[in-house]
Amino acid sequence: MKQIIYTEWLKVRNYRTFWVMLLLALVIIPAGNFMVADKLSGNMEQISKMLGNPFSFPDVWLTMASLNSYISALFGLLLIILVTNEYTYRTNRQNVIDGWERRQFVYAKLFWLVAISVLTLVVATISGALVGIIYGNKPFSLEGYHYMLYYFLQFNVMLTIALLIGVLVKRAGLAIVLFVAYNMMLDQLLSFIVKRNAGAIGGLLPLQSGDELLPFPLVGKMVSTGDQYEAYVYVTAMIAYIALGIYLVFRKILKSDL
Amino acid sequence: MQALSGVSFDVPAGSVFGVLGPNGSGKTTLLGIVTDVLKADTGSFTLFDKAPSAAERRQIGTLLETPNFYHYLSAYKNLEISAAIKQRGKDDIARVLEICGLTQRQHSAFKTYSLGMKQRLAIAAVLLGDPDVLILDEPTNGLDPSGIAEVRELVRKLADSGKTIILASHLLDEVEKVCTHVAILRSGQLLLSGPVHTVISRNDFVELSAADNTQLQAAMLRYPGCTGAEIQGNIVRAFFAESPDAAAINSYCAQQGIWLSYLQLRKKSLETAFLEITNIAAS
């Protein structure tokens, strides 16, 4: 695995697009967190008397997790580019010809999935903690941090979808269009339709499962979201989606012609 | 669409093994299966007499079809990646770049390279780590005449140093000039395989002419080693199993009282030999 990570490092070390996108995606998290906290906390005095300050611990974790879940897509695009580059340059072939097992090629891309999601969780945690300390009025606490873990899980579902689309579609342009369409619209639209016709089961779509666990704090308290399963149902669904996605990626790469 | 069917042969260690066939005959498919980038529905193969795995592939330098490199990286950095996957050190990179004449441009991005330079880099990647077995699929693609000559010279040098080389090509003289063994494919079928001189046998023939060509034809048919003689226009063509000796033929005809007005040694063209092989197998 060390050798695979080293090889992946060699691929991106001098790849400017990768570094620009990564930096941009990482900067957007604290930038978004602080911008919202700064804008809202000025007008919040009345509301916070009634509902509590969403930027104080422990609520800040849910607030930031919910906010971050709207700006995850950029990381998905980054992963799609890393995957489809290999198909564009046909280096997926060359890597195997030169001496990787096909599954090692999958490990290489799963490494990025894990690396990006862990890095994002770390940045989101630090950013959320700073917002809580600066804009909140309660001492630091990890109570409610499980919302960040829900966000982390949803983030992994999103990256798994990006990986799967990249591997199946192979072309960067089309893969990005499909991913953005699903991420921005299709998942929510399908969920809305199913919810309307069949009830809470509509909340079990891949990305919606995470959204069900991350209601925007104030809205969530004021508007009842209606039927919902217990949290563990959504968590299980997300883990199942990740497992299914990774299984399909392995299947595609192990079985098909490169 | 079935690309290959019933193709079976061995590549002897130390041989330069040509895989010959027209475009679309299945050469790249065959090599793609051996390098695990294509999946065969049935059949099997071994590498170094072992079940094939990535460890065996790392011992083989392979150029399959096109040079595949990261466009945004330089030649040197691309070779670093190849070396990392082959689990070899970086110390061989300078040597292979020098052999392929890319030392000057080694730090330029791959995307700025000409077609010929890309092909040279692919050959450099093949040579990386000095593997004992090389697979070269159309290695002279995109090269200019001097580049083609250099690659041929390189293949010959590698063969002389005892490497086993599998060379796929649709260029007949390329195969005949460097190969010791050959397999001929057509439409996914193996037509023939074996040592190159038995597979592509190009029997010599002589063209003769005399005052009475009918008498000359009859005389030639009696000549030892002559397998056939035919009259074409005002010339007699006589065919032989072994290389004929023009002086002996001249003397023989004189003894028979036939004075030759024309005598020329000829060789069957490679194209004719190849077409004969493919047509015989087809009929």
C-alpha cells in the first residue's frame, strides 16, 4: 500500500489542477462557515433567545455539518478528475501493464477517497471548533460531534458516487455533468417524489440519507420534517451505499477490458 | 465479435519472436491478453512458465499500441512513475533516456513532445530496469526513417545480449530483418508459427532466355533441384528448393547445347510470400 500511495503522490506532485482544486475546496469550508456565522450572528439576538445560539457548542457541530454538506461537490469533481485522467491518458492500462494488479489500481483510487474525506473532516472540525469558540457563548464541547460524523459519512457516499461515475463513464466532461446533475438535483428530486408517494422511504436515497440526519438547525426546529426513521437506519443505508458503490467499482475494473 | 480463436504457440527464451499480421488481425488483442489489459473468454497462458501475475509483468518491458503517459508530467517524472510501479529504483532512468535520445528534453512536459518523441519515451519505459523479456507492439510507429533504423538496431542489440523479444508488426521486412521466430495471424486465426526462415520461405528462382524457350524449359525441368519451370512471354522462370547456382546452370545449359541470351537470379518478394501464406491458409 505504501508503494501505491507513493505512486499516486508522484502522479499529483506536479499537477497544478489538483492542487488548485484541493486548496479551493478546503478553503471554501472555513470561508463558508465563518461567512454564515458572521452574517447571521449579528441578526440572531432575538432568535437565539427563543431557540438558542446555533453557533454555540454543542449546536455548532450540527450547524456546520449541515452547512458543509451543501459545499461538498467540489471534492467530488476533484476525485472524478483524478479517475478520468487515467482513462484519458490510458494510464490505467499502462499501470497494469507495468505491474499493478487491477485491484491495486482500485486501491489507488480508494486511497484518494479516504485521504480527501479524512482531510475534509479534519478541516471541517477545526473550522467548526473555531466558529464555536469565536461566535458561540458556551465553552468548547464535543457533545453533538456525531453530526460531524454523519457529515463525514454523507461525504463518503458522495465521493463513492463520484468514483463510480468516473469509472463507468471514463470521460471527464460527461462524468462531471452526470455527477453535478445527480448531486445538485436528481437525488433530491427523486427523494421528493418517492416521499410524496411512498412516505419516509424516500429519505433513504444515497445523499438524502445524510440530509435527513443534518437538518438546518433553526429550520429543523421550526418546521417538523414529518416521518423519519431512527438515525441508525440512515447510517446503515449510507454504509450500504458506500459498500455497494465500492463493490461495483471493483467489479467493473476487475472484469472489463482496460 | 470474436477477435482471436485457437491461437497457441510458445515463445522460446532468447528468441526475437515476431507476431505478424495485417491491421486488425488480432496482434494487439493477443498481447493485451498476455498483459492483462484484455480479458479472454477462454484459454490460458503462462509467463516464465508460471501462472501470470503482476509480479511476472514487472519483469517484462511492454509497449502496447500507444505511448500512455501523464500529459502534464515531464519524461523524467513519467518514468519515475513507471519505475515505482515496476518496483525499481530511479537510477536507471538516465540510462534509458540517453539510449532513446531524450536526455536533452527530459524535463519538458509529455504533451509538448512530437509523435516520434512520445514513441521514444515509450521505448525508454520498456527498457527501464533492463528486463529480460520485452513486448514491443509496432515499436516503429510514428518514427522517421532514421528513428526506425535506430529502433531496429536497438532491437538487434538487445537480441544479441540474449533478451527475449516479442515484436508485433504489420511491416513484413521489419519482422524478417530482426526476428528469429514468427507467428502469422489473420482474422484472429494463427496461420503458421516457427523459425522465420521456414515460415516465410522465399525460394529463389532464375529467369532465363534462349533461342528456343520450349527446349530450355524441358532442359531446366531435368536440372537437379529444379522444382518447376514455366514460360512467361519470352522468358523461362525456373524454381528451386535450394538457392540455385547461376554459373552451374549456365554451364549445364551449354552442355545441353542451349546458349543462354539472358540469365538472372531472382528472389520472391516478401509481399508475395506473405500473400501466399495467407491465401493458402484461407483456401
